[in-house]
Amino acid sequence: MRREFILVLLGIICISTLSSMLSGYVQVEADKVLLDTVVGAVGAGNFSYWQLGHTGPLLVELTSLTGDADLYVSDTVRPSYEVDKNNFSSATCGPDLVNIPADFPRPIGIGVFGHWSHHLSEYSIQVFLDAAAALDASTLLAARQGAERPERKSKEKPAARKTEEENKPRFLKLLSILDMIFEMFVL
């Protein structure tokens, strides 16, 4: 009896989760192509470091899942909150967003700082290709070179990549939710 109840409860939770995800709960904008997602944690007053090698104009978005994490970006391996040791930063109490231009040197150093007010800050970093800026830059480059560039093809490619990458975060979130539910009831 208990096993059947747990299975019914898991089924209801799965259907509810799928319904909310398919109804547009997580939506990637048309001009953003998701390239990478990282989830981590950092202690108060400490840094976690990441390197990013993607090319093109990028948007780096840090979301604090618990606590308050801040985002620092540099052309060096270990950015810091000191002004002369980072090129871009965002230290808000909400989502932190940094735009990185296409001509910024790679690899990019990303530092996530755990604010002193929380013992542990858990965060998620999503890296997007700014397709609108990439199209504008390539259009500008084509205009400078005097070459004619077909607009139709340039608009189709980002849309195709978006539909392929769009389902990836939803699927990963569903797997993590199911894993948590499984651990909660079974283990």
C-alpha cells in the first residue's frame, strides 16, 4: 500500500513538473543561445573560479540559488572584487548579468564571490551567445567589407540552434528534480 502511494505521488509530481516546463516556465529568449550551464557553491568571503573559452559576444548570468553570490569577469585566470583585478562585475542581491564583447580576450576568467552575509551561497551560471549582437557585428563587418550578405540565412541559423539547445536545460532540471524526489522517498 505504501509503495503504491509513493508511486502515485511521484507520478503526480512528474506530471505537474512536465506541465509547468512545457508551458513556458523556462524560456530562452529568441536572441540568446544557451552555450553552457554550471552549478556550484562558494563559502562566505571565498571565490570559486571558472574559465570560459566560448567565442563571440556573450552574456554571463549568475543566479544565486541560496545566499548571495557575486560575479566578477576578467581577462586573467583569477578575477577579484578589487577594481584593477576585473574587467566586468555584477554584485547585486538578485541575478547578476555581465555582457562580454566579441573582441574580449579568451579564455575568460570567471570568479564567483560568496558574500559575507551568508555562510554558503549556491549559484547557477548560464552562458549565452548574444545572437542579436553577433548578427549586428557580422552585418557591420559585411558592410565594411562591401560584401552583400543574405539576411535570410543569418536569421535561420540562430533560430535552429535555439530550438536544439532550448530543451537541454529543461531536461537537466527535470532530471535533478526527479533525482531529489527519488532520494527523498526511496533512500
